Amino acid sequence: MRSHFHFSETVQSLLSCPICKASLELKEQELYCLSPGCANHFPIINQVPILLNEAESLFSIAEFTDTGNSITNKQDNPLKKTLSTLLPSIDVNQRAEENYKQLAQLFVAQADQPKVLVIGCGNLGQGIEEIFAYPEIELIESDIYMSQRTMLVCDAHDLPFMSESFDGVIIQAVLEHVVDPHRCVAEIHRVLKPGGIVYAETPFMQQVHMGRHDFTRFTHLGHRRLFRNFDEVESGAVGGPGMALAWSYQYFLLSFTQSYLLRKIIKIFTRLTSFYLQYFDKYLINKPGVFDAASGYFFIGRKGTSTLSDKELIRLYKGSVKS
């Protein structure tokens, strides 16, 4: 059975229909919903199940099954990655390495062999390599795109897993790209076991970076409210105001042209002339002012049984703005 997938038989047993959440049965190269009232079936392509609720998703199964029309992550281009690594970056995550070290400890304390769902694995987030040092942690890497790392294609609005399936969920730089982040977080809450851990990073001061698939930004408190059904372990900024300033500088210059070549030149120029701003963020990242001006925020939380009220929420403000 395991040869059909890139993940364990245990995880296979946790799969559910993305439409009705009923169990699935494997027949040859398709997964069939066992609910008589649903009876949908889903293809498996190169050991990757395509589990989409098409009626509620921006994507369709045909986009993966039609010849020559498979959705792939364009940022997987090896040449593009190589060229990018030769230039200094303006996207420096100041907390990811530290956060993932803490996260790994939380996962292994949660279970002997924790199972962790990664939502949006096409480009590994900064710092996640720290998890790889723990072979007992099984990562189930999902995305809405095919990539070298995709084990499962699904939409975060309808996760194709039974309730209380996972010890942890990682969703790094994804919630800005979903049309309904509240529904996605509700799905994360559903698939986590009691006391399960969620790790999220979401931008605040960043310009559009995935074209038509970029929808939402959050302040620190807005991000906390998104996870109001979780008990906070820790939260804060991952990219500081220096990174936010570098992005603004780059997009200011990009606003003058739609030429593909000129935009590439501008991106190179701005990376070479603004990368140093990250060094200010090393100093600023834990200052009160960063809660008002960060490029993005992180949240580590534990699935709880209570809901944070809005009155409690506003008492959690840590910034410098005086109302």
C-alpha cells in the first residue's frame, strides 16, 4: 500500500474526502469516497493524491490531470534559484531558526513519533531545516502546486484529513494567499489533536508578491485574533521594519515600468542597494515599535478549549502607538 504514496500507511489511513470528510478507499490509481451520498473519486499522479473540493476551490483537478496543463510551482526553477542565491537577500527572517528549534522540541514532547502537516511546501520556509534534525518527526508536505516536495495536493480551505489527525501544523507565508484565512485556520484547528501545535507566519508590511493570488495582511493583534481558538505559546515579528522598508523601496521603483527586463534589473539593483537594512532588524526585532511596523509576524499556539475574547485581545497590544 505504501508504494502508492510518499508518506506512511498511518498517514494514508487518516486521509478523508475533501468534500464530505468521509473515509477514502484506494483502488488502483484513485481514491474513492466511501460515503454513498458523495461517491467522488480523486486521482493519484506520480504518487501524489489530488484531493480538491472543486466546488469550493480556485483550482480544479483537471488542471493537474490534463496533459501539459499540470499546475507547477514556477519558483522551482533551478536556474532562478541559483541566480537568486548569488545576490544578497532583502527577505531575511530574523526569528525562524530560533522558532523552529523551539517548535521541534514542542513536537517531540507532544508525541513519540509526531506527525506534522506542512501547508504550502513548494518553497521551504526559512528555518524549517531545523525540523529535519529530528527523524522521529514525520512531515506530510502539502501544497496547491506540484513541486519536488509535494506529497499531497490539497486546498487549505478543505483539508483532506480526519479530525484530530496531527500533532502539529506548519503554515508559513501561506495565509496571505488564501481567500478565507479564517476558514483555513478553522480547518487547522479541526485536524489538530487536542493540545496540538500550530506554527504560522503571515506578512503585515509587504506588497503583493503572488499577483492575483495575494489577498490579506495582518497586524500582530489581527494575526492573534485569527488564532483566537488557540492558546498562545509565543508570538512576535519575523521580519522587521528594515525588511518592510526594503520591500517598499523595491516596489516604488517597480511601479515605474511593466517591462519584464527592466523589472528584473530593478530587483537586482534594489537587492544590492538595500540588503543592509536587515542588520537594523537584528537590533529592532524584539523592540516594542516592531509590533507596529514589522514586515510579518509569527504565532506558535496550542489547540485549546477556549476562545480568546476581543476584550482580552486588545489588552495584548505590545506596540508603541498611544491611542
